[in-house]
Amino acid sequence: MLDKMLIGDGELCLRVLGEPSGDRASAHAMNVAVLSLLLAKHLGWPDHELMDLGTGALLHDVGKLNLPDRLRLQQDNFTAAEQARYRDHVAQGITMGRQMGLSAGSLLVLAQHHEMADGSGFPSGCPQERMTQAARIVSLVNHYDKLCNPASLSKALTPHEALSRMFAQSRSRFDISLLNAFIRMMGIYPPGSVVQLSDERFAMVMTVNAQRPLKPTVLVHDQRAPRQDRLHLNLEGRSDLGIRRNIKPDQLPAKAAEFLAPRQRLSYFFGTDVNSLQPA
């Protein structure tokens, strides 16, 4: 993943993929790794620091492998004993990480990925100044992905809603400079967002335009176009067209929902932003 990220001339942009394959845990781990690395790259981290971050992000929940299936996803109705067992996955992960020979930087990500900037996290309740920068990133991204891809799909937020909630209701729990940078990177309408355009058509955001966040590339449902024609529009090139509003997938008309097939679970990866490539 780092080889792909570090080689190339264009600026990297975030892309939304189809429904993730495999189990939820592996999809979550990949999302956290991809988004964490992209954020660090966006912030200008040196290449040699990205490996510790990426490894820690990918393996942040490895300690859950030692938990029963029913305890791997935190639930509001956990008993005190179940909550303690769930939280013990952090210590289990550190032990497993040491057995794997992970670096100190990666181990600190495993140790601190549930800590919060205001000291409300676990297992140590350490505040922002005692967290590593890598752990602050993974804590932030981990929280975002769980809002978008919760255990119960009925509680899932759209990417737009997740970022809005994090900023409006819980920004004290995160490094505010990282949260602001994450929001800028994800865009006002993050990939996977379902939107209505100014001409009333419905669309799904596919990639973010870092320079013009109100003008992403979208997949448009156009009833006039043949079904097999998938209309991808770069809104940057359309002065007459923009996004009117963000909507929930279940608000789509039936035909638009069938065509756009909004993801029940979001899966992210990255690619080169062709708009950032300079002509030879």
C-alpha cells in the first residue's frame, strides 16, 4: 500500500469502492489504515514515519482475535464484566504486537487507539499531550469509520453526518488540528455520500476534489440515459451544475437507488488525482 502511495506524480485522492469483501473486521482495519495514511500524507509526514502509522492502523484491533465473537463489537448493553473484557483487547493487542516484533511506534498506536484528547478514553485515560501523533490520527479515523460502518446498519451515519457530528458534538475528544485536516481531506461531501444536484438529479460522490471541495466527481442517475451508460461527472468542469444537498440513501427514489446502489458499508482506497497531474 505504501509503495502505491509513495510512487507517482499526481496528488493522491480518496476513492470509494463497492461493498467490502471479507468480514467486517478486516474491512474496518483496511479503512482505518487507508484513511490514516492519507491523512498523514496530506499533512506532509516524511515517508519513513508512515510505515509505523500504517502498521499500527492496520493491526489496531488485533487483540480482538482473543475475544469471543459477541464481545468484539462494543454494545451499549454490555455488563461491567463484558465491558472490562472488551477493553482488555488493547492489552491483548500489545502482547500480540510484541510477539510479532512490531516497532515501538506501531505498538503505541495499538496501545492508544482508544485514548481521547480530553482524557475520556481507555485504557489509561491519557490526554492528547501524552498520545503520539500517530495514535491521535488512528483514534480519530477509528471513530469516524465506526460511525459510518457500525455493527448495526440501522445506526449508520452518512459520511457527511459523521464528520458533522464529530465536529459539532465531540471535537473536544480529538486533536482539533487533526480533525480540521481530516475534514478538509474528506471534503464537504466525502466519497460515498449520496447527494441531489442543482438540476434535481441524484448522484453518489466518487472522488473528492481537494482544491474545490464543492465540486467532486459524482456518479449520476439520469433517467434519460441508457441504463448501461454510467455517467461520471467532474463537477469542476460544470459551472452550471452543483450539489444542492446531502441526503440519506433511504431517501432516494426507487430507480435512483437501484442505479446508484449506495453502499451499505463504505470501503475506501486511494488513487492518483488526474486533475493534479501537470502536462509534460
